[in-house]
Amino acid sequence: MAESSVTLHRSSEQDDAGARALQRRHRAGLLVKVIEGVFVEAPAWAKLDGRGRHLLLARALGPTIRPTAALSHLTAALAYGWPVVGLQPDRVHVTDGATTRTEHRAHLVRHAGSPEIGSERWVLGGIPLTSRLRTAVDLATTLEPASAAVAIDHAVRNGSISVEQFAEALPPRPSRGSVRARTVSAALDAAHESAGESYTAIRMVQLGLPRPTAQHPFTLPGGRTVRVDFWVPELGLVVEFDGKQKYTDREMLYGVDPGEAVWREKVREDRLRALPEVRAVVRPTWWHLVELDRFHTLFRQHRLLV
């Protein structure tokens, strides 16, 4: 269910009888309270994922957000449809020109600064969003690098921003967040084809591996050309993100039986390993990516790192 189609019921828009009716329906479990005085139908709430519930919270807070502010940081990223991994944001973020320091309120974080809205002026529930570029920089300077990189790389992949624009917009050293932002910048590449590849790329940067070539082609014996997610020629290393989806998603299987898909993947990997320039093929999964130590251990097992 799309969050934008969900109706919010506000006590402030009802007469006394209507407001009491909302309270009765809430006590009966028919409505869910989003914030004080704002309710949503329980079945509609149940159908929303974490992103939808966060954006619904932003809409619920709309009348309390000052005209000097714009939705920003994680909230703007979710509104733009960027993937956010490892986080469950429970507060809406705004950047407010009338605020001189970061303020934490119930359901709301106000960041100081004049919001950069940009010429496109995207809005959610009548509230403007910070521009995609501003949102990307805010994520990179405030979030853990892996979470920021996956979100920003999505924007790079769909052409919303370029790697060059992002790098130029970063705050100079030693500004707060400048080091982590440059870690994020080093992992971005429009050639990455999925969030899993974006996640793998930032983890490789964090391990200090040489910069890989994304979507590198290899010619196998017999003349068939295959592309790999990452190629690190200095190490003779192929890295392939191994997401479960490629073995279970019908669209990605193209009608092939899942067991046959696993077998084909094994044969492909064996042929890659047989190439003289390939020393190792490493296949991280989501489980490895969630913890950097797990990712590091995977490479140590292949004697690629100490």
C-alpha cells in the first residue's frame, strides 16, 4: 500500500462529537494513533512497511513543522525512495532555518541551517524536501558510512546525482563528518546494479581493499563473455554479491528452476576460477555485510587479508 493513499484522521479537524468518536474507535482497536490527535485506520497501518510508516509520521507532523523548515536527512531519503539499511528511523528529520542548534523533540529532530530545497522543489504532504544533493551530503556526514553509501549509491544509479557532484559538495576537512563522507564517496559508482552491490562496495572501502572495477567483463573458454560485480586486478580477486533473490525471484530466474540456477552459478564460478588471472572468487551475502568483522573474516578465509 502506498503511504500517500492513506487517510489521516485529525481530532483538530473534528467537532467535539467527532473527536470523541475517534477516541472510541482508537480504544476499540479500529484506529492506530500516529501522534497525539492523529489517527489512521488499523488495517491500513498494518499494510505499511517501515518506510511507509515513517512517511506517514512526517505527514502527521506536517501542521507542526515551521515554514522555515524542509524535510531532510533520513526522512528526505525515504521520501525520494532511497533504500536505507540497518536503521529504523523513529523520528522525522527537518532542517530549519529558524533553529540555531540541533533540537530533539517527540517524533522530530530539527537540524540547524537554511534548508537547500533546489529548483525541482519536491514536497511530501505539502512540506518541501531538501534537494537530492543536499540530502546525500547530510546522510554522508551524519550516518554510519555503510547506511549512507547504500542510499546515496541508489541516487547515483538512477541518475539523480553524479559522483562528481557529490564529491564537490562535500564539506572540506576537518569539518564535522568530512572524513566519513569521503569514505562514502570512494564507494559510489553508477555501475553498481543493486543495493547489495552498493553495500559490498562500501565494505570493501572500509577494509582498505584496492578500488575495484564494477561490472568487469571476462571472456570464458569457448568465447562466452560474463560480467562480475567487482574485479580487483591487484589481488586477482573477483567479488560477487550473493543475494538470495537471484535464486528465488521469478523475474530474475527467467523461468529457470531454482536448483538449475544454483548449478549454473556454480559452473560459472568454476570457469572464472580457472582463468589464469583469477586467484580467488569471494561471494559475500547480506549476513556477511551486516557486520564488518564478518566481511573481514570472509576475506581472511581466502588468505586475502590478515
